Amino acid sequence: IVLVTAYRVVEALRRNYHEDFHAYENLVGPRIGLSKSIARVSREREEMKALYYLRAKSWMCKEDESVIHWTCEFTDLNGRHWFAEEVNLAKWRDGKIYEEKYVYNLPIKISTPSTEECIFQQ
């Protein structure tokens, strides 16, 4: 959570995910392999002008599973401001995530950006 909220997502993936990790986005998938998830994060970063926050609003861990409720606010390359929410369920093995399911809404357009400092800007 600490790495992701600092928008060090690629580092979090490399440290905490199995090489043959399976990702399911909105229950579609799977996207198999850590390298594919790293490439997806890189593409997302290229589509953002600014990220104001990425927060874990709540989380729960039990044995080999964890659940996190994420929220974020960002500005796209066209200057539009968005809010998004996601819940993910992760399954762990040997101290690393081997499967993760993401369920999220389509981003909601908002009129003004957050007053918080950007954690990422290009």
C-alpha cells in the first residue's frame, strides 16, 4: 500500500507479485504475467497529465487473501479531471500476490481538480 500510494506501482509489482501473476480487470481476463501488468501501468502513466492522490480507503487481510478499496483523482492529457474507485481482491502464495481481481467504475468527470499536491505530473 505504501509504494502504491506514492505512485511507485512498478516497484510494488516487482517486489510483491509472482512472475506468472494473473490479473482480472472487471472480471475479464486473465492478463497473465508480471511484465504485462508493468506494461499496463506504464501505458496508464502516459495517459495522465497529473495524479493528485491514490488512496487505500480501507483494507482487510485474512490468511492468504487481501482486499483493498482504492480511490484516485487525476487529470488526463486533455485537461479533464476525473475521480475513480476500485476494489481489488488479491490471493497470496509464498509472500507474493499470484492472482488479483480488480472491480472498478468508469472514471467520473469532475469540474475541478483536487487541491492536493500532485504525486505524479508530466
